[in-house]
Amino acid sequence: MYPVDDRFLATLVEAHSPVAEVDLFLTDGRVESLEVIGGSVQVDRGQQCRRQCTVTIADPSMIPRTPTDQLSVYGARLRVSRGVQAGAYRQLVPVGVFRLDAVEGDIDEGPVTLTGKSLECVIADDKFTTPYRATGTAVGAITTLIQRSIPDAAVTSTALDAAIGARTWDIEADPWAAVTELAAAIGAECYADADGGFTIAELPDPLAVAPVWEVSVGEGGSYISAARGMSSDNVYNGVLARGENTESGSAPVSALVVDGDPGSPTYWSGPFGRRPMFYTSSTLVTSGQCTAAATLKLRAAQAPNATANLVSMANPALEPGDVLRALYADGTAELHQAQSFPVDLVNGDMAIQTISAKEAT
């Protein structure tokens, strides 16, 4: 969760007004503060671009009408913040920095809608025009790839770095897919964060970290409603990761990681059966890297087995992968991991799609 103080979380479940700020950074250096009348930020860790925004404003003069207007908009960015206000207390948190992709609306009366994607799209669209070779360490190679497209990008890693096998991508290949592959080599994922920087981190294990927020019923609680579901579609309980690097002449390596918890519904030796998935990358040159990559893949592959839709008071500080504790009316509690959710810029509720439901005390 984006760092906030205790008062911010307490205000979420008290009488307050949602507040939002949107700044438009034009390519000619101007910065305009937009008066927002609607919109939302959709956050989804399952998408290549984790964040997408829609911002509605009243002013039709924002629609580009001349070549000069178009030049200042193509490549412009939006910085969106959302927060709360209760009396004199006002606190906003960033919910994303976006490349402005479209502006449209009624040219006479408005309203006007601006849409954008988080900055992974800048990397993804900058396709390789010559073969691209990555060497060194995973974090170093990821940083180089990101700064190839955004030279001033901040890249922060909390994952354990490791050497990778040399890997070459062909002309027309997707650089963001390359970033994703390199991150998987160290058991991590990479994404554009709420501040507009890039983060390399492992997906938290719900049972190994403290919940960042409680969604509970009753007075002072943020819970509104919930729906539960289970499905075995696209669920796996084992991952075999393999690496064979012909460029460096490394010996083939592999590791099989399975669900070894007898209490798990997807236990490798249980009634669910054995359902392995496979992952191969030439960046994997040690069995330890294969194990890390397989562990990350398995954590995500098991996740859809139990899902929930939690409707709660809006918490704009929430981030994908955050572990939540849900406390239901019957007194039962579960740990959930946030997968996707919309952050409405003017209204107060939030529907959180979660994964990895676990019993909690």
C-alpha cells in the first residue's frame, strides 16, 4: 500500500468527501491543473499496463484543434492523485502517471474525456529495430531496457539480483515482454508504480506478510459486500522452469516447484491431480534461478482457485499484490491479495477483485 498515515485510513471509514487532482504535463513544458468532473483509474496486475485512466473535464478547449495543439498533446502525461477531505484534513495519494493517448468530446459544450496508460506502454511501444542483447544481472538489464525508452526513469528493486544468461531478442520484439522475462529470472515482477517510477519486486506471499488493511463489517469498518467464487480453469499446481543458453554455452538447468501443502486444495499429490505448467528462458542459467522463477509462476498460477469480489469504502492507497484481511458478518476471516480494482475519482466505493483467499485468524 502506498505509504499513508493512520488518520488517512481512519478517515476512509468516516464521513468525508473524495478529492482528486489531475495535472497535465504538455510537451512544450506547460503544466495545467485540470478541473475533474468524473473519471477513474483501473488498476490490474494481470495487464501489461497495470494502470489505465479515464478523466472527464468540462472544458472543450482541451481538445486539440491545430497542429500546435496536437504537438503539445502527443507525448503529454497525466499525473492523477486521489484522496479524502474531512473538515480541515485533506490528504491525497498518487494513483498513477499516464501517457495521454486520447482526447475527445463535444467541441462546443464538452465534456471532454482524456484517456491514458501507465508508463509500461512507453517501453512496450518502443519495439526493437535491431537485435537486442541483454547480459549482466537481471536488475541491471531491466534498468537499461527501461531507460533505453525513458532515460530519466527511476527504477527501484527490492528483489535479490542475480547474473543472467545472455539473451538476444529479435527485431520487432516487445521490450516490455523482455523486461517481464528478465524479472521472472529472479522470481520477481516489474511494473510502473503510482509515482510513475518502475519497481522490481516479488509478489508477496499472503501467509508470510502482515495485511496492510482490514476490510471488516460493523461500526468503523470498510466492508460493504462480498462475493466468492472458485474455478479450476487455468489453475496449475506445479511449474517446471528450464533454462538452456546456447549463446554462453551454459549447461541446461531446470527446477520443478509444486504445491506441497497437504492442506491446500491444489496439493500436488492430492485429489486435484497433477497439473503442471512450463516456463523456459535462456536467462535462467542456475537451478536457483529456475526455482525462483518457478516459485513466482506457481504463486500466480494457483491464485485463481479462490477469488472474491470485495466491495469496500474506496482506498486509493491500495496497490496490486497488497494483502488484505477480510472480516465477514459471521465472524470468519480470510486473507486476500488484491488483483484489480477501480479507483473512482469522484465517488466513494471500490470493488476489489482478489486472489489467493486463505483462512485467517
